[in-house]
Amino acid sequence: MEITRQQLGRGDGGAFRARQLNARRMLSGELENDDLDTYVEERLMTTTLEKAANWARGNAFMPATFGLACCAIEMMAAVNSRMDIARFGFEAFRASPRQADLMIISGRVSIKMAPVVRRIYDQMLEPKWAIAMGACSSSMGVFNNYAIVPADKFLPVDMHIPGCPPRPEALVYGILKLRAMVMAKPDEGWRSRYGGKGTEEFDPKVLEESIEAVNAGNIPAATGRGSDPGA
């Protein structure tokens, strides 16, 4: 491995001290005309509001404090001083789904647990993302039986992280890949990303109707005594 030493800064001659002097002169009002224009042009960046919002979302994930099985231990280890995902702004685990925008499904999901996980996901505010951590939540893993459900069967998964269990390094790598996806082309809702329009559990139009109208299609027509139900 070759190590190349470079001077710090982009001032005169590449010296860091020159940048400090230019900043001091700018603050004191000594930079004028062309020197001031050059100083501002080197430090001014223009962008769009959408790109700025995507940058903020991609660098400030707030995962839900949510663990299912042994993968949750590795998820906890990603926050310690060795991995320190606070370097990327991902360490603020939120105890309420109302304040979280990232769900890490860390462990196996049983049939009885799947509705609970989906309810927590629905309570999270848009835009939101989901990571299937480990083989169990991705493809049922070693528990390939009737009691386990893959995560992408009941909610949209943006990133799959293989392993049984995956190391904290793999989780950090997966979150960084998700950050790249968010900053490249995010979306306000998963239904738009996955073509799930019309799959809402609670339609506002239906809620405005009466209970009888909503259940009209589920109530069988009344039949007379002695009539044949199959007729």
C-alpha cells in the first residue's frame, strides 16, 4: 500500500495557514473586489431544494427501537464505540414510530408477529424505509417452515442484508447503501415506489360512508325458512 502525503488546504501553495489568513481578512473586511469575489466563488455551492432535502434525509435516519431476535444484538453493536454509526447520523433510535423513519427488521418474523410489525410500520411517517436484516427476515433462513414469514411478504423492503446473523459492519454497509438510494432518487411514499396505489387499508372515502354501506358486500342476503342456501 502506497501512502501519499499531501498538504492541507487549498490556499496559496496549498498551505492551511493561508486559508486561515484569508478567512480572517474576509471577516475584517480587508478582502475587496476580485479577491473577495474569488473567495466567495470558491466557497459557494448552489443546489435545488429537492437535493438539499434528500441530503438531509439520507444523513439523518432515525431507526425505530425495534428488535425481534438475535440480529437485534448485532444491531445494538452497530451503535457502540467500535462501529459508531453516529459518524453518519444514524444513532438516534426512536422509541416511538411517530418519530422514526427507518425500520430494521432484525430477526425472524412469525405469522402472529407479522401484523404487529406491519402496524408499527404503518404508524411511521412518510417518507420511510425498511431494512430486512439477516436471513430469517429476508428468506426465512433456517426456520423455513409454516410459522415464519419473509418481511417482503407483508411490507415493502428497501434493502436486504444477508447473514445469520450479519455483523454490525454489514448493517452499516446496508444503511450506507440505503442512504445512497435515498439521496439519488427518493420518493414520498412506498406505494409510489412499488406500484401499491389502491392498497390502502383505510380509504378516506369509505370511512365517510355508513357502516351498513361498507359491510353491504360482506352480509349475505336473507333467505326464507326452508329455502336452499345453494339455490
